[in-house]
Amino acid sequence: MSGTRATRDGLDRPRQESRLGLYRVKPWFVRTLRPVEDALVARRASPDALTAAAVVVSAATGAAIALGGAWNRPLVWLAVPPLVVVRVALNALDGSVARRTGAARPAGAVLNEAGDRASDTLVLGALAFVVAPALALGALAAAYLASLAGVTGAAVARERLTSGPMGKADRAAVVAVAAVAAAAGIGPAFEVAAWVVLCGSLATAALRFTRAAVAAGGAR
């Protein structure tokens, strides 16, 4: 549920395609956030500050995951779901605020992508404290690949691809659900989540690369 900043170069403008995952509910989520958006616009809030805030919240999310595992304090993991909701909200707001305040620019899309990758690193990387490090690294690498495939759509069709079952919001949701399950002592929740993110991200990358290739062929 990423905010969109730069509409001129298409880097972060979602392609109109059939969507899977939580991107299907993004319009509803954005409408829910409208009062907050209106307040931010009225105060001329900086979209870049919202992007940075999302990274800070992601750092707190990763810290909660890591410390809960390192300290053997499962209840710390209950902080993960609300932090995830805040991060997703900030991701949705930075772009909408940028558009409404006239602050949208290509550099904003680049900053948005960098912030998203930093957030993925902070959250998925923290799984190394609660699952095998190799599995956590694999999930992170697969998430990077899915995001790269989405940006590839902007390069060949001037529209960012968001199709697939494991987008940014989906990854965050999987980790949030796992945190609750792990806090309740329900099985190897984080390990299952890491595998879901890894496999889902690979499937998402494959779908996006395929659609990018089709778009590239049609553009010739």
C-alpha cells in the first residue's frame, strides 16, 4: 500500500491490472485515512518526513521482533501488529499528501522506494533473531526481487506493477499475524511466516517479470 509520489515518470504509479493480496483493499484503506490525510495537508506536512517516519516505525517493528526473541519475552511481539498498521498507513499517506500539496516529484518516488527497501530490511532482517538466519535472508532477498520486478514495469511500461500475492503490505501482514501467533505460543509461527514471504515473493516476482516482458513486447 505504498503512497505514490512521482506521477510524471510512472515509477510509483500502480498499473491498472488484476490484483491479488492487500492491494485489492487499498482504496478502502485510503478512504479510511482521509481525515488524517486532510489534517496533514492542512498543516502542509512534508511527504519526505512521512516516508522517514515509516522507516523509523519499521525499525521499531524489527526491534520488537528481535528483542522478543533475544530476551525470550514473547509478549513483546504483541507490539508488532499496531506498528505494522502505522507503517502501512504512513506508506499510503506520503504519496497522497505529496499529490494534494503539489510536492510530488520524481525524486520523491526514488526516496519512497529507498524507504520501502530499508523498511523491508529492518523487519524481515529481524526475523534472523527468531528463525534460521539463512531463511530470514532468503525471505528478504525474495522480497527485494518482487520489488525489483515491480519497478521493472515502470521501466518498460511506465507503470509500476503491483500484481501478485505478496506485495509490501502482504509481507507486513504476514509478519504481524505471525507475531500474534508466536506471542500466543502457537507453533513455529515466525518460521512459517518467513517461508510464506519467501515463496509468495518469488511467485510475485515471477508474475511481475512475466507481465513486464509482455508489456515490453507490446511496446515494440
